[in-house]
Amino acid sequence: MSSRAGIRPGNTDGAIPAAATTESTRRKRPLSAERLEALAALAGINRLELTIEKLVLGGDGLARWRGMPVFVPRAAPGDVVEVRITERRPSYARAEIEEVKTPGPLRREAPCPYYERCGGCQLQHIEDAAQLGLKAAAAMETLRRLGGIDPAQLAACRFEEPVSERAWGYRLRAQVHVDASAEESFGVGFRRRRSHDLVLVDRCAVLAPALENELRGLSSLLGDAAAASRTPPSRLSLATAGLERDSPVVAAPPVDGLPGGELEIDLFGKRLSYDARCFFQAHGGLLESLLLSAVGPFEGEAAVELYAGVGFFTVGLADRYRSVTAVEAESVAARYARNNLRRNGLRHCRVDRSAVESWIDRRRGGPGLEAGLDRVLVDPPRAGLSRKVRSALLSAAPRRLTYVSCDPATLARDLGDLTRDFDLESISFFDVFPQTAHLETVAQLQRRR
């Protein structure tokens, strides 16, 4: 899976900032006279007082000034804020908070001392219990307004109760950057919000306890490596196998005192291995819930999983289908997927190491999706499914299609195409990244009869 990037606002009405919209789409609707007047007035204004209406996809607060949407990071619904305009566009503006005049009912002091500078989290200023509901509401609005999904399908779709677990100390993997600008001194940290600059940290409360423990001593380990004439890496991936304080931790690349190697986790009696280089579901408390939701009670003869990673969903599909083909492009992940199938005795499953776009393309020698498969499960990166993959799914018309998404905007776009031939049965939201704007979604679809 690819890295997960942020989302910028850009739709014409301002309700849902989404990366899936294009410039041509945004320009189809001409600007009203009122909007043109607002644009002209805003050109001479640097500061505004605004009331935040709600949170939108990506975690920004939405306010309106003379009908124009203004997106404000680190805002909470009900806040009255004085803001500084940082960006003006024909369809929206962006602003930064200068002062919270009146805090909304969900606002709190962020628990993390690095929050105002660090770009890792977006929602620590909002009470834990409110975050998932706000994210789910923004995702549902995105599905309704962005993808062109038939409103009747959405009305008939079953929206499951959103699923959450622990809000802190949950994250099984992280990538930290190393600052070696000072001689014989090494700092580690995360990127500053909207910047490539580093915020040096010695703690991170969303990390699993074992990872946070290692973070505290990481600067010393890197300094020791440099003293021994070993060049420290500029970036370090860390992973652990559990939420206990003594869970093993591995690194990629390995450094003295923090080895590489693989981790093993038990998932419903199956052993699943991976290392710090691999994508793996991040929330240690939601692994089983997410697997159960995606695999579901369905069964049949043949299933295909696209973007399979190390086989997280593959081992669940293996219990319900006589044959399973998992497709994964990344070589390390594909190797782990094969090993995971072998060590669990899943001889009726196989892994094809291939880019999904190549694998589905018969004209270029790929095996392609067979028509009438019982099941296809897709878990794409944040960019979602390419047009070629969406077309292949529509042509193959499997009986059941499961879409696991880490971005509601690209999910909405893709479902807009797929629901031409598939009925949308259910949608489940998972708070896989508490304190951030990210939300995992599982959509179950069935081929229309």
C-alpha cells in the first residue's frame, strides 16, 4: 500500500473538501453574483471573526463568510474564532486561528505538548468521545454529495454503528524522521503541520506503549551509532506486535539496540508475520473487528483480493472460499503474504506479485478477473481504484464486492461508478486513527440481479 496523503478542500459548495474532485468539475458551476461580491470584499481583508459550523472531511472546521466556505484547521464545532486568511480561491478560503474567542462545547486543551506544531494529529483539541461521530458524519456527507451515488441506494444502505476502541496508545507502527543537523546530536520527530520541517519529540501518546518507550531512547541509540562511525538513517520505520509495554519492537533499517526482523501476531488462531517495512493495519485494538467486518459471513468457491499486503484479509477469506488469489505489488509484502499462507497451511490460496493494474489487463498478459467470481475484496491506497480497475470490476461482475477504504472521498468517487451494477448493502466506519482526521470504511456490495 502507498503512503497516505492529506486532503485539500476544493468542491464548489464548500461542504466537503475532497481530493477526488477535479479542477474541471469545480469550474462547471459559475460563481454567483453574491460569491463574486464576497471574493472582492475578501481581497481587502486579512482577519475575520467566524463561527465554526461543523467538521469536514480532512478534519478542518467549516465556517461561512458571506456564503463563502472558509476552512479552519484545529477548529471545533461551535467555536467562535478570530482567524487570519492564508489562502483565497474562487470557491473557498483557508484560514488559521489567531484566537479562540468562545470555545465550542466539544473543544478541550490538547493533551499532547507538541500538538500545535506537529502534523501527525488533527483532532486532539476535540473530546475523545466526540471525534468518531464527527468523522463519520463528514464521511457520510461525502458519500451523499461527492460520488454521484444514487440517493435511493444510500437510503436503502445499512449504516452500521461506528466502531472505536482505545483512543490513545493504539498505534502499532510509525515512521520517524531523524535530524542530524547538530554535530554529535540527533533528534527524532514528525513533520510540522503543512511543512517539511521537523518537530522533535521524545514522546507520542498515540503510539503503542512499547513504541513510545523506544522513541524516548532513540536519540541516544542514533548518537551511539554515529560515534561508532555508522551513518544514522534519515528516516526510521518502527513496528510492534501488541499493545503491551513489553511487546517486541523492530526497526527498518535496524540500528544498534533496535534490531530488524519480523513480528508475529495471532489473528483468530492464525499466525501473521510482518516487519517494519510492511503496511499493516495500525490500530492494535481493532484488528479482529475490522477483519470480521470485511470478510463477513459470506462464502463460496472463488475469491480474489486486490492490494493484499501481507495477507491480513486473505487469511480470513481462506476460511470461507475454496480458492483465494491475493494480488500484491510490493515485493516484501508479497513475500510475507506467501509465508503467512504457507505457515497456516492455506494451500488453497496463492499470492500473485503484480501491480493490480497489470494483473487485471489481459491485453498485456495479465490473468485478469474471471467473470462471475463469488467475491472480490479490494483494499487500495488512499488514491482509491483507478478507472481501469473500476472498469475491470464492472466487467467481471463478481457476486460480491467488498471495498475497504482509508479515504471517504475516493471511496465516494469509486462507488459512484460501481453502484451502476452493484447494490450497496452496508457501510461500516472504524476509528483506526483516533486523534486524527482519518477514517477506515468497509463497504459491502452485491451484484445487481
